Amino acid sequence: MPISGKGILITSMNINPTHEDEFNLWYDREHIAERVSIEGFLEARRYQAIDANPKYFATYTTNRFEDLSSAAYQQALANQTEWSKTNIARFKDMIRVVGRITVSRGQGRGAAMTVVRLRPKLHLAEQVRQSLAATLDPGSLPGMISIHLIESDPELSKSLTEPDKPNPGAADWFVLIEGTSVSASRQFAHERFADDGYELISSGSYQLLWDLAKAEL
């Protein structure tokens, strides 16, 4: 099935190699389960770069978009564990996106994912949305699994480490292209993104490390 729910939190960061082992242990043993346990959160997925920057990428889906600004989530942010505070303070080049899932097609998740970042021209946003909705369909293409359009909320998409730093890309859109192989997701991205209604900011591919659903807690 496509991504469950209507809201999604995307985080991406680099980590100094000196702290990388502890960062991964924290993420795998505490952080993912802690976030999925929050009311309204449904699932989390972790990825590592194949040819992308930042190196680490994660998604957290929620039942409603409003769950990403709920009292339960705000309480979790305000009461981080000491282990969380230590690791979050080490994030480098952090990207934090609070977004709406406006298109989600296909079935299941792929072992590889290509992430395309777009900056739509404001006066063409609806035109771009309709164009992408018609384009983002895995259909019967070999190796394609599912494709999702994420529209960022510029007010909520703030860094945890530098919340007051200006973010010109806070309203960018992200397309998550999932496939059985990186070649399949890259090929789709290469063929489908040539519209002049937006600026193509970046494109890079990741491999799935693991995921956790609420039912597994």
C-alpha cells in the first residue's frame, strides 16, 4: 500500500565519524521506537546514502498532518533523554521537513529510494501539483514500488539544532521514489523531472536500513 497517514516528518543529517557508532546505536535502540510510540505516529524508516548528502535520512509518518504539531509531539521534543540531547547536538547539515503527503501511489516499500527535492514557483504551485500527480505513478514499470509527493510546511520545518537560522528551502517539496534497486528509482527520477514550473534543488539515492511500525512496539 502507499504510505499510511497524511503527515510526514523527514530528517536528514551528517555525523562526524568519531561519533557515528554511538549515533547509530542511539537511533536504532532508542530514538526510532521513542518517536513511533508518540500518539498519532504510525511508522519510522531509516536510510543511508548511496550517492546522496546528507548521509542519513529518516521518515516518520503520522495519521494526520496535525499530529506533527500536537501536544504529545511537543511534549516529546521538550523532554528529550540525555542520550538524545547528546546525539542531536552532534547533527551536521541537518534537514528537517514537516510535510503533507499529497500524492502516494504504489504498494509497499522499496529497498532503494531516490529523493528529489523541488522548489516550485509559487504562482505555479497548483499547476506543478497537478502535473506531478499525473506523473508519479509506478504503473507496471520494472523495479518501481511506490512514489510519494511531500509538500513541506514552511512554518513547522525548522531545524532542531538551529531553529532560528533562516531556511530558504523550508517550503520545498520532496518526491520519494521507491524501487527494488537504485537503478530503477534513479531511472524514474531521470525521466520524469524536466518541468519548468519548479527549480530542481537536488537528487540522491538511499538504501533502506530498517523500519518500525506502531504494531511492532
